[in-house]
Amino acid sequence: MDNSQFIGQKLFIRTVTYHCTGEIVGITGSFFELKDAAWIADSGRFSQAIRDGKLDEVEPVGKMYVHIPAIVDMFPWVHDLPKEQK
């Protein structure tokens, strides 16, 4: 699979151990590089999070690298990326 198709997309990513949001700006080896990333400690109701951008607990981290093989699934994030701790 050519992962370069994801560059420039804002996503909600679920890995085997955590969730995050961010915009993919590059690929380094087997890692997505995200900008404006946030660790999502609690998404709240998942359908509301994806549909409305409502998240219960957010920890903005700025730049982040996500190991692609650890990703379980990804969802388009059509909202502003969360930048405030909550």
C-alpha cells in the first residue's frame, strides 16, 4: 500500500494502545509524521466524536510520530484539530 496518499489529511487514528488526531505531513520509514497532533485519552461517544468533533479528554502534543503497523483504523477528521487541553 502506498501510504503517501494520506499526506495532507487530518485523521482520527486508533492504534492498538491509544487514539490520536493530527494532520499527516510526512512518512519516515514506517512512521506517519503528524503536526498539530493530540493524544485522545477519552473520545467520549465515538460516533459523536467523528460526526461533531466532540472529544472528552484531549492532550495536545504538537508534532508526533505514529508507527503505521500499530494502526488499527483511521477516520477522516473534518473538524478543526483540537489544540486546547481538556
